[in-house]
Amino acid sequence: MIIFLRWLLAPLLLCAASMAYSANAISLEEGWEYRWGDSPFTQAGEPEWAISSSPDDWQAIGFPSNPPGRDGHTNVWFRVPIPEAHLHEPVLYIFSVDLIVQVFHEGRQIYQYGTFDAQGQGRFEGWPWHIVKLPTERRDNMLYFRVFSDYTDIGLWGEVKLMERSDLQLFILKNSAERIVVSGFTLTIGLLSLVFALFQANRRHFGTLALFSLASGAMILAESQASQLLWDQPLFWVYLRAFSYYLLPVPVALLLELWLAKRRFSLAGWIWRIHLLYAIAAPGLAYVGVFSLASTFPVFDALFLSSMLLMFAAILLRARRISVEQGIMLTTCVLYLSLLLADMAVAHGILSWTRVPVAWGSLAFSTAVVVLSLWSYSRTQRILKKMNSLLERKVAERTHRLKQLADQERQRVQVMSFNNEKSLLLNDVISEMQGCEDFHSAITVLGTRMPKLCSPLHGAAYFRPDESRRFIRMNTWGDAEQDALPDAITDEEEFEAGSHWCFRLTIQHTKYGNMKVGLLFLQTPTEGTPGSTQLYQSIERAVDKAAVTLTSLSLRDELKRFSYEDSLTGLKNRRFFDELFVHETAVALRSRAPLTIIMGDLDYFKRFNDAHGHEAGDTALQAAADALRAHFRDTDIICRFGGEEFVILMPDTDSGHAWQCAQRLLETLRKHVVVYRGKKLGVTTISLGIASWPEQAAHPQELLCLADKALYNAKQSGRDRVAIA
């Protein structure tokens, strides 16, 4: 009884502690430097890098994590100046370290986590938070960090703060209060579900919910920093977190198998069996020393992402077989798993570090279980009460009243069913749109799904494909197909005359502000049609949500275009080429298809600029870019490599075909006269270098260097010509 009371009071005490915390912690965000490798030590055991070193040996970095140029290094040093702060007992708080660390000040070790061997290496000891006690009196304010990691990440992680030692515990409690409260609630739900599984007929359903809640609650508890205050055994909490985390897909797949599968060994069945095996084998083998537990997380993350995509596809394919209650539970479960994926992206550096509210996803799922259980119980009680009331009434009164109640109930159920159906359908459409690669793909999805969103009304959907005023009809359904609907309209006001509802799809465009991209025309319901108001409101909400989603996709397309496009020529830039070149080399190696690179440089371009000015030079660059676009295929990638240099990546192309294209380009540029402000400035020629794999290169990654050498040979041979490596 005492233990149970302590468990109930712990969340309240944590909340009170977090409210009392008001310390002013100082984030160390400036002045970080790094240095790859490991420092030699003096005979006195002092690291030479922490005593004296040239400033040129150190490189600046925004945050001490994953410096550039790792190239297989497992050791790295960081240093940072300690900011001036009037603290009575200063300590340095570190959220986490990959994987073990030593801290030095004035050549003296002041902190260590993990064991370093003679080679400066060690074994994984968990991911705790660290508290480094700093000397109050110091001549040098520079701190040095020696880090070893054979994990995918190396260095400090999360956040580094300077604060009073007395404030640290309250700081930890403040950051952990939310997770502790949610984990307590989730574990309680899991225990209750486990009890129901023992005594109720639907044991598998409650058992699966219990497994999900217990695994989720245990994972959140293990991830909370306060767990280290409960028991200072980081490896125990890491193993508990790993086992609980690896176990989460099992109950999700079990639920899908329970609700959707007809066969014994369905896709969901295979998924939960594979994950259950991994949840047992990975921590078990790591515990006996076969490999490091840290190395099992990236493997699971890839497996977890693949499983979630497969299960999400299974849900979409069988969405009609899912009830409303199951849909709500699946929605909250997907929300929770989405937060886990976001947390995974932060852990792998895909997203910037932030505290992802994973606990809220668990709380949403647990709350949904409680609410749906209470709602089911309440619904059952209402039905029983209504039946008893009907039995006690007189025959005449009962018949009359029964008809009224039946009518009211039918209308209420129709409205609720309609709203739920539209809401679920809208969520599916929005999710599908958000998964599209670009704005126009999302428009196509929306136009295709409009008939179901607007059912039972007939109508037509128009969308504007470009920046003109014309709206093109994308879809027509119902009796509206037989109406004299135009294929395109420019002024929707003329078409609005008549019995039609008109909805405007307006987005926020970065260039044009409020921009109308779509029009929806629906036949107005006849007078007295029940539910017409709810139908209008549901369609209006659907259009508004679709507009918000399209606004987000439009902004994403604009940002993507700006990051990969050269503003002067409209060609792709070097950043785009560098990313694509890695992908194309991998494709070429896998498919054994040839890959060719052409590098080009405008001849005497500096002389042209000096003679006619930079604006005329820009005109020449634009003309060259237009010629490049005209002489290469749509599948070839043309990029401005920098200045007057261009590079063309030609997949599945040998040097012979590339030579022909290059010769045609030379002939075109020899005839093209650059005209600037009505004045003819002459022609600008180009020199080209070609390299092809596997003809000239042993590996596709050598192509860029070989093409550059070939370009140099073309320049040395007189320019305005093509050279092959």
C-alpha cells in the first residue's frame, strides 16, 4: 500500500518541483572547437593538447557533435571557453555523450564517464546525463573534452549548460515531470488492461492493449532523465528503453492482425513475429557481449520505419473494415508512432535537436483507450435504460414514443456517422496529400478524391495549373457530368449563376500572397434536405484544411527550388549536383550502366567581362545555359558548377554519344552572337572535357576529376573544342 501511494504521489511531487524551478542556466552555444584524433599524454599523465597547442590545429564548430570529415575516426577532442558567471558552485550539465568522455581543465582530469584503454578506446556504458563539477578558482577558462565513439554519432549531444549545482536536480525534475506523469498514467492503463485480459472474454484485444501501454510507459520512464535519480544505473535504463522501444511495433501489428487479417500468417503476423524476435535477441546478444547495444538502435530504426510503412499501407487498403473506435485508436497510435519517428530523426541528425513530445503521443493513446472504454460502457448503459423504460410504458404511449425516439436516434446516428465518415476520409486525403512529393501531385490527389469528400452532392472541380487566370476542369461526378460545364473558366462569377454552391480554394503564396488555385462547384440540395447545413460545413472545413496543406506544400516546393537552383541561369546548382552525383554513381554500379560527365568552361570569359561588363557577362551565361538545355536530353542533368563552369551528368550514356552532343553544342555557340542592350558583342565559345565510366575510369567517382583534366587539355589545345579523358 505504501509503495502504491508513493507511485501516485511521485508525479505530483515532480510537477511541484518543476514549478518551483526558476534557475537561470547558461547554454554553451559559442566558442566550440574540435580536433580529430587523440592527444598524446605527458609522463605526468597530462594530455598535451590540453596544455599547449597551436590555434591552427583546432577548427570552429557550432555544436560539439559529429564534426565534418570523420573518415573512420573514433576519437575527437572538443574545447570551449567557460563563460564568466557568478556561480557559487558551478557545474556543467551535458544531456548525453556518444559514447564515453573525459573532461580536462588546465591539464588535469576533472571528470570521466566510461573506461579508456591504452589506445584511447572503450566500451558502451549507456547514455546518461552528465554533471561536471567545475573549479571555482581557475587561471584558464578553457575546458577540453576527450571523446571516443564507434557509434554512428560522436561527440556531445542535446544541450550543454552551465548552472549552479543546487539547481541541477530541479532542472532535471522540470524536464522529466511530463514524462514521469505520462509514464505513470500509461503504466496504470497497461495494468488495468492486463487485469481485463485475465477476466474478460476478449482477452487478446485487452492483452494487446496492455502490452502496448506497458511497453510505452516503460520506454518513457527509461528515457526520462529523472530515472537516473531513481537508480543511477545507466545501462539498466538503456536496456529497459531498448527492450520497450523494440517491443512497440509488436502490439501495433497484433492489433492490425486482429482487426484486418483473415489468414493466420498475414503481413501483420510476420511483422510482429520479426519484431518480437528482434526485441528479445538484440538486447540479449548485446548483454552477453556479442556486440554493443548502441549498434542495435540504427538497425531497429530502419526495420521500424519499413514496418510502419507496410502497416500504414495495409490500413489504407482495408480502411473500410475498420470501425470508428478502431479508427480512433489507430489514429492516436499513428500519432504516437509519428512522434517516435520524429524522435528517431532527431537522434540520427536528420532534424535539429529538440525535445520531441513523445510522451504526449503515449498519453493520447492511453486517453483514447480510457475514453472509448467509458463511452462504450455509457452507450451500453443508455441502451439498457431505454429498453427498461419502453417495457414499463403503456402500449399506446410506448408505440408513439418509440416512433419518435427511433426517428431522433436515426437522425442523430446519421449525422454522427456522416461527420465521422467525412472526418476520417478528410484525414486520409490530407495524409495522402502531405505524403506527395510536390504541390501538383497533391492537387491531383485532391481532385481525384473530391467525389467522395462531396458525396452525395454532384459537382465539378476546377484547378489552375499555372499562374494564368484560367481554371481547368479536373473532375466531374454525378449528374453534373451531363450539364453543359465548360472545360475551362476565367471568371467564376459568371458560372455561379444557378443552383450551385461555390467553394474557393485559396492558398498563401510566397510571391502572390492570397492565390486562388481551385474552384469547387456543387449542386445545391433541394429545400428540406436533412443535414444540408452539416454537409456545407463539412465541405467548407475540408476545403480550408486542403488549402492549409497545399500552402505548406507550395512553400516546401519554393524552398526546395531555391536551394537547388541557380538564380541567374535557372540551371541546377553545385549543391544539387553533389547530392545527385552520389546517387547516380550508386545506380551505375548497381545496374552496370555507363555514366558520363561533361565539364565545360566558357573561353576567355574574364576578358569578355572586362570588355563589356558583368551584366553583359550574365547575358552570355544565360545564353550558354539556354544552348545547353537545347542540346541535351531531359534525362541529362545540367548544372552550373560555378562562375563560367558547367557540368552535365549523362546517365546510361557512353563517351561516343556524349562527343556527338558536345560537337553540336560547339557548332551552335560558334554561330550564336551575344546581344546586350541592342548591341552585338560577338560569340562566346566553350571548351569541353568528357569522361565516361567504365571506359576511362575504374570507378564512377573518378569521373569528375577525369573530366576536369580533359577540360584542361581542351583549353591547352586551343579552346573551342572537345577532349576525352
